[in-house]
Amino acid sequence: MTALDNLLKSYRNGTALSCVTAYDASIAKYLETQGVNIVLVGDSLGQVIKGDKSTHNVSFEEITYHAKCVTSGTKKATVMVDLPKNTYNTKSTACKNSKKLINNNLADLIKIEVNSDNLDIVKYLVQKNIPICGHLGLLPQSVKNKSGFRKYGKTKKEANSIYNNAIFCDEIGAKIILLECVEVALARKIANTCSCPVIGIGSGLGLDGQVAVIYDLLGISFNKITSLTKKNEKVINKVIQAFIKKT
């Protein structure tokens, strides 16, 4: 059984799925030992690793490098890897890049941002037996300014689009659906309707699992630290200050 097979079996047996980003072997190994189900090599590395303002400039080479680091530190966890912006614009490119990761054992699952314009690409990848996670709602690769960072699905038109795209992904055989910053009621409706696991980030509880960026959890993210992780930041600060005092 593959790591992904085991993950989906655990889900069917009632296990809630946890997904946390990692970009190196040490963090990946630690997350696995703590029981995290899915380790995500996210294009969020553009912000938290490279210090960019967005995910837009992450290259396929960079995501591949970090996937190599992460897979060297994991044995059982499902490794999910983002395809960066502009690396899956066509069926052939999407398939070629996905297979590079899958065939070199750098990913168990490929995550792509799904919108109404690339459903044919999603379907093509599934038909090529590439395990896909469809990312819906807030799509960081498409966000052009701060106004794009908001809740999605507030209007009927937007809600219908997200719902229909989620159902499409589920029906064609996507392994997992990820909802980012989707209205809570809509997210729960999608989770209750889809047969595949539906996990969320900023989309409320009551889903099949949750996603987090490791640096956000630790309270040391290059991005804005939320009030939810302030206490974690204080713990890290104490450790660092204790070390400084001993030097």
C-alpha cells in the first residue's frame, strides 16, 4: 500500500486529516513523528522561505529541490507538492511536471489551484492516473493585490462556481479537495456532498481535516503573525533568549 492509499484508508475509517507545510528534512521528519498525515511542500515557500510578497515567483526547480529535502525526511506521511504558477498552463506541461515529481518519488499527491478555466487540465491529469488535490476558494497564484485575500463564496455566483468546481473535482476522481478561505457554510456543504476528503485552511471547522503553514503555527512566519499563534511566538522567544543568555 502506498502512503496515499493508507491515508485514504484512514480517512474512510474516520481519521481526521492534518496537513502541515514543510520545506526541509528536519521539519518533515518531526511532523511525521508527531502524527501529521500530510506534509505539504507548498509554494508558500515563496513567502516564508524566499521572503517574497507572493507565491508567484516560485519555480518548478525550487519546488523540486524542497520536495527532495522533505521526502528525505519522511517514510510514512503522504507528501503533497504544489505545482507553482505557470507550470501547469497546458495539459502537456501539467502532465510532464506532475510525472517528474511522482515518478521520482518526490510526491504522493499533486496540488493545483482549480478555477473554471482549467477544469480540462484537472480532468486530463486524473485520466493520466496522477493523484490530484484540487485547491479551491482563495487561489494565491491568482491574487494580484491585498483585496484578493478575503473570504470566498459570499455571493451566490461565486458560491455556485466554487461548489460546482468542487463537485467536478470529486466526480472525476480527485483524491482530496482543499478549500482556502471559503465561507464556512459553503465549505461544510461541499464536505458533506463530496465523497473524497475535503480539508480546509481558513474555512472553518467541520471539514475532514485542516491545513496550516508550519511557520504560522510556530508564530515565526515572515508573513503577519495572527493572534492565534502569538503564544507560540512567545515560547520560541523564550528558547532563543535562554540560549543567548548562556552564550
